[in-house]
Amino acid sequence: MIILLIIFLLLSLTTLAAAAYCSAVQDTVKHHFYRSIYYQPGNMKTKFGFNWNTWWASHWKNKWMLNDENEIIVDKNGKNVPRLTRFLFFKIQAVWFYDAWHHYKMLKIGFNIIADVMASITAIFIFITFSPVIFIWVLIALKYFLIQSVIWNITFNKYYDDWLLKDLVTKIKN
């Protein structure tokens, strides 16, 4: 039982770190795209059918149909015409594939949910194995909250500051 407790605790903390990484990517593409590792001028690759830099720059226009002048198409009622993606028998506006910010938000929410489920399973194992009194239970919850906070901040800041942004000095020299 202790092994399972440790496994689910580690899974919870690992998926929490993955959610923090996704949050760092969101902030990078939203606030510092042109300083990020994702900015690749002249790159002709595509991501989910969009130009590489347009997708990573989280171009909000990607969720709307555009004309040849790159302007949003408006219908007769003055509403923007949504870009629709065929999924099985339906056409949906799959915003989570149209730009990096929404894509990583979807992943972040998923990783947070998985982390919460794993933490809940861990809590059940702790309760079954040790049957702690309320005071001990509250201390365990507070320690877990502190561990979560530390893991989130370390992961987010490491990715955001050290790995996702290009060094300005290097950029100026190039």
C-alpha cells in the first residue's frame, strides 16, 4: 500500500509540473513570442495547418475565416465567420488546435485535473493506511499544498526564464 501511495504522489507531482510547463509556454507565447525559442523568422513549416510563427504567436485571428488580405470574414449579420474543423460527423470550432496559447491551455487544464485525481487517490491511500486524526490530516494537506506550490514555481520559472526565452545578448550579437 505504501508503494502505491508513493507512486500516486509522484504521478500527482509530475503531472503538476507538466501543467506548470504548459503555463510557462502560454506566458512565453503571449508576452515574449519574439524573444522565445518558438520564433523562427523565415520558417515555412506548418503546425496544425497554420504557418509555424502564426500558430506559435497565438494569433487570435486563427479561429476566424480570413480573406486573401488576412482580414476576418464577416457574415451578413456582422458576425465573424468561425473556422470550423470536421470531426467525425460534426463541424466544430476546435480553438485548442488553432494557436499555441489555447493548445497549451487545454493541456494545462488536463494535467491539472490528472494531478488532482492522483492527489485524491493518494489522500485515500493515506486515510486507509494510517487513519490519521483530523489535526494530522490538516498538517498533511498543508504540507502537500506547500510541496505543490514549490514544484509549480520551480518548474514554471525554470522553463519560462531559462529555457523558453532566448538570451537578449545572444540575439543582439546575431
